[in-house]
Amino acid sequence: MALLAGCGGGSETSGTGTAVSEEQGTRPREEAGAKDELVFVNYRDIRDLNPHLYAGEMYAQEMLFETLVNITEDGYEGCLAESWDISDDGRIYTFHIREGVYFTDGEVCDANAIKANFDAILENKSRHTWLEMMNLLVGVSAPDDHTFVIELSEPYYPLLTELGVTRPFAMISPAAMKDGSTMNGVNEFIGTGPYKLTEFVTDEYAVFEANENYWGGEPDIKKITVKVIPDNQTRILALEKGEIDMIFGKNMIDADGINQYLDNDDFVVALSEPTSTRQIVLNTTRGVLADKAVRHAIQHATNKEAISQGIFYGLEEPADTLFSRSIPYCDIDLEPYAYDMELAASMLDEAGWIAGRDGIREKDGVRLEMGLLYNSDSVTEKSIAEYLQSEYLNLGIALNIVGEEEQSYRDNMKNGNFDMVFNICWGSPYDPQSSLAAMRAPVYGDYEAQQGLEDKAEIDEAITKIMVSTDEKERQELYTFVLTRLHEDAVYIPLTYECNKAIYRADLQASTSPRPSTRFPSRTSTTKRRKRVSMKQYVIRRLLSAIPLLLIISFVCFVFINLIPSDPAEVALRVRQVPIITDEIIAEMQAELGLDRPYFERYFTWLSDCLRGNFGISYVNPTRTVAGELARCLPATLQLAGVSFVIVIVLSLPIGFLCAVFKDSWFDRLMRGIVFVTTAMPAYWVGLLLMWLVSIKLDLLPTSGNGTWRHLILPSFTVSLSYISTYIRLIRNNMLENMKQDYVLYANVRGLPQKNIYVKHVLKNSMHTCIVAIGMSIPQLISGTIVVENVFAWPGLGTLCISSIFNRDYPVIQTYVLLIGVLFVLFNLLFDILQTVSDPRLRKGDA
């Protein structure tokens, strides 16, 4: 746990994965016998770890890279800088760089290397303007090898905090930069940290090994492996199986999951101090919320204790104020808004809000009605919204809850298109300074929400003074003023304090120091020649007919993505986690993505690029091409789909055949019952059930991942199950239909053996009608692995697609949809032709 405190920091999600060798990847750690190794899990891979940008996972960046200073519970301590001096006017910071520090590639980390990093960061300054110091920075210099100087235009007390945060002020080896720059990516992820990245497979795992030359001493844990498991339930099962040691992070496990382990002797649940505040923002410019009495009444009508216990099982404490008292400068005496429905009703009565005939209060003909906007991707926010809707109705308040996908939700929040909206403050170590600084500009919903306050100008002025104050007492007074005004103005309803959550194995605490040919009747050479010409014409005609269909598919893919109301440039910036997005930055990104060109020009350019195999660049990982991402993931999906297809054919063909031959027998009735049940079973549920039974209870197979043939069994059977049911029915019904045909009667009259009739005639003719269906199953299998891949952490196209949807990686989503559409058209065309070749009746009709 000490390691987590050191490398968890401000990470949004922290975790590590499982050992990846074939021998250790599926065994509990006790058998592997590696007590100096830690196996962690995360819901996605480490991505681009360039420390000067925002796309990579912060926990991984913090293991590799270091900053000038560290932020600890007791304040600041030296890191790459042993010490520092601050000028009397607070504008010049002189850092004394630690000697004997080297990057893991052997390059020395001195003041010159640090200046090279700052030069690279400043080259991309527009991406970092969310940090106030960027607006105050005059310049940096390195007077000698061990001295680094930062000069500001005004004093700025949070400077050390911003320098202590990994992104963007962590140091990378200048030799790893591209021509002295990092804005367009880096060659390698080389830092001075306690670990170095030794192995990485996208969407599967990453391995970090101890830096034996680390200036702070080699870490006790020699190896950390990060396994990627996107699904929450799969992570829990992998922990129980012993394939991972720990689940750690804010959103890596839900409250229900944690609750079931609270009294389990085999696992330990740990919670951090509050890191951020879950809140609802009230828009003081919108309708009834402009009335302060209404805002105060809503505060008293919000039962935070019930939310804490009922939704979070007490894992998130009720929040009385905008920031926890444990946050610097926030330990002030503010009277909480106690939950009191009678007091709330009295306040509304005094303010003139009287209940109408339908029970909803009214004043001057205006109903006491408002909306609550939430992120539809968040089950937690929806649950809270539904609870508040019921509670407020008892008070005579009509609360309309509206869920929107994340990007639309954020756009409406930023533009002030809400009455009430869920939000989360910036969290440690950015609070309170960064959260308050952002209130002065339309960054999130705070700016618009506060526009109706009479004292808005005073609040903004005080926040500005806080940032440049050099007097600690004055700064505390200013913070007290701002936080008191916001509290009394009732702009925010603090709900609960978020914290980092961990579940780890109890023993970890002690260990931390060829296809069959079809025969046709013989024909004369003249007939053969005529048929070959006819088939050639048929194939050409079908190919030509597919071209406009493929063009339509490409156009639909392009149009649908571009019909999304969110600006793709702004989405790309948000996906790359640029904290503050200005119009100038959006314009730069639009030019970079070609979005400033006419619509149809963009389509034909995109189509032309696609025909050449260029599908663009991933928003999430700007250093990776979409074609490269698809090429990386496609083999795993083809492997899974191929094995699943073989299972479908091997099982469904004989079972369907036997069900038809022994119609209405006990075997037929049993198989039909199984088919009926399995057809209704969703793949997600089947996968988790098999994982629990086969992996956890019977301990026969690994829960998830990729590496050996044993990892392939559960996901391939899960994928194939519904298809097996479909084809058993299809083969059975087709055979029963063919058994009614005249040729079967004639064969029986001729005295042919029943086995020959069923196999050589009935089954063969039944398969003709199955060919197209079987052919269409191949693209269905490829596209239908999405959910199963996510459940079993299988690193294929499905996992890539799910990840891209959650991350709004539009180029990848667009190309994936195009690929699946093209596969359906091509396989439909191919098996149409094969059916025509295999069925003499169709061939004759075509001739």
C-alpha cells in the first residue's frame, strides 16, 4: 500500500495487472513464488505515456517519470530538485538540482535536461493554459548544470503544486524526444523514476521492472505487471482466482463489489482520505433557481446520509461543504445544511411557493419545476437523480431528470444549458486553487451557474488575489471569504466525498516489502464451357452491384459520425485530457484534423485515404494510426471467431442431424429445450457464469486474458453458444423439410439404405440453404465478439471498439463500423456465389 501512495497520486484510475508468462499467467501468486512482484489491474492499457501530454495513464507515468518536487501529506519535498529558493517578491524560483541522477537510458538529468523539458512543454503552451502559471511564466533558464530558474510576471503560490503534478512537468530524457520536441510524440518512455517499462502489449498488459540505478534506492517490489481487464465483474473474479493481487482506483470497482468483501478474511478493503467532492451545481440564472430561498430549501431537502448509505454503502462519506476539511485552506467553520424537510417546506412557504392542485408548488403562475442533467454513462448519477426526484416531489418540487451521453452532457454543462447538473471538483492536489481558478472562465458549468450571484464580481476578485498572494494569513482569509460566499449562496449541493478504493489479497499485506469437395454429375465439354461463361458473368454482375452498396456504407459511416452534435476537434482535445479548451486550441485541432475544409471535400479525401489503407489517427493515442490499431487487434478477433466458428460447425451439424433423424425422440426434445434456453441467454451473463463455475469453483481455466490455448476456451464457447442453438434449429428444420420431398420417397422405393438417404441426399440438399446463413455468421462472429471480448479482456477488435466508444475515439469507431459493413457485403457476395456454384438448380436458373 505504501507503493500505491507513492505512485497513485492524482491518478484517476490506478491499478496493475497480472503476470503474462504462460507458466505464471494463470496461477496464483503463491505457486509462482514471486513475493517481490505485484500484479495490478486497470480497465484500459497505459496508452501514450508522453509525460508532457494528457493521454497516458497517470499511475504509469508516475512510476517512470519524476518532477522537480513531490507533494506529500506534510507538504512539499525535494525530488529532482534537492531544494529551492523563492525571491522576496515571490516571482523567481531557483531550484538546486540533485546530483548523480540519470535517466534509464544513461543520460544525465541535470539543469540542462530539465530546461530542455520545459522548452518542449512551452512549445506546446496552448495545451497547458489550464495551469495558471503558464499565463504568468516569463521564462526559464539554467545558469549552470545544477541550477534551474523559473521567472514569473507575478507571484503565484500554487506554483510548487503545479510543478509537483506529473502532467505536464515530469522529465523525460532529451534523447527520447523527437528533434527536441514532445508535442508530436516521443521515441521512448525514458524517465528517472523508480521503475522502467520493459514490456508492453496494447490492450493486454504492461510490465514495469525496478530501476536498479534509481537515485532513491532500488524499490522493494522488483516487478509490477499491469493487466488490462475492462469489465468490472471480470476484475473481481480474477482477484478471487488469484490472477491479480489488487484492484485500486476511484472507478475500478463499484460499491456493490466492495461491499461483498468487507467481512471477507481473504481480502482487505482499503479507502483513502477524501480526494474530491461529488456535487450538484445549481444554475442561478435559470428560472426558479434564481430564487435563493429555493436553493436553500433544496439544500435542506437533500438527504446526503441516505445517498451515502443507500447508494455507496457508506464508502463515500456525506459531504457538508464544497471541499473536505482535509483539503488545504478548507478547514473553516461553515454551518452545514442539515437535512430537514419541514424547514425546507417552511422556507418555500415564506418565499410564496404554495402547493397547487397537483401538489406541485407555484408562485405567480410559475410552477416550482426544474431539470437535473446527468451523464447517462454513469449508473451512480442516474440512481442519485431518481432518488432526488422522488424526495423533492414530497416537498412539492417537480424534478425532471435528463441523461445524456458524456460529450453532450459536458457540452451542455460548459454552455450553461442546465438547471441542475452533476459535477465533481478537480480533486487533490488541484483543490482548492484549480477548482476556484476555473470558476472565473467558462471552463465547466461553474462560471455560467454563478452568473446570477450578486457577489460574483467580489468572488472572482478574491480568487484572483488568492493566486498572487504571498501572505499566508491573507490567503487563508481570502479562501475563507470565497468558500463562505459560495456556501451561503447555495450554488453547490455537496453530496459525498470521493476517495480511492482498493481491494487486495490478505497475503499481499505481508509480502509487500481442406473443405470437403462437392461432386456434381458429369457434363459434356460444351456444357461446361457455357456454364463457366455464365458464372463469370454472374460473378462480375454481383461484384458490380456491390460497389454502390459499399459506397453507401462508407457515406453513411462518415455522415453519422459527423452528425454527432459535439465538435470532433473538441472531443479529440477532451479525449487527450486537455483540461481547459479555448477557441484557439479548438481551431488548431480543427486544422490538424482537416475539419476546417468543406464537407464533401472531407468525405472524398477520407474515402480516398481509406482506399489506400489510411484511416487516420487515433484521438486517444495520437502516435498510433487507426489502421495500425485494427491490424494489431484483428488477429486476436480472427482467432476467437475462427475457433468459435469451428465449435459451431462441429457441434451444431451432428446435433441438428440427429434431431431431424430422431424427430420427437427424447434426444430431440431435450436438444430443443436446451436450444430454447440458450437462445435467450445473453452472452455477457453466460461469460460471467462460465467464469464463475469453471475458473473460480472448479479452478480449471483462467478467468481472462490472452496467451495460451487455455485462455481461448471460455470466450470461444461463450461466443459460439447462441450460434450453435441457431444452426441446430436451422439444420433440423431444413432436413425435416427435405424429408417431405419426392426424391426421398423415390429413394426409399428404390430400396436405398436410410443412412445413404439421410447423409448423401437429405443432409447435402439441406446444407445448400444453410451456406449463405453460415457465410453471414462469419462477419457476425467477428462483430459479435464485442461484449465477450470485453468480459474476458480479450485484446481484439471488440475490446478496441468498446474502449473507443467510451473514449469518443471517433476515427476508430468510424473505421470499425466501415470494416464490419464491408465484411457483411463481401461475405454475403462470396457465399451467394458459393451457393450458386454448389446448387445445380440455381446454376441452371442462372444459365
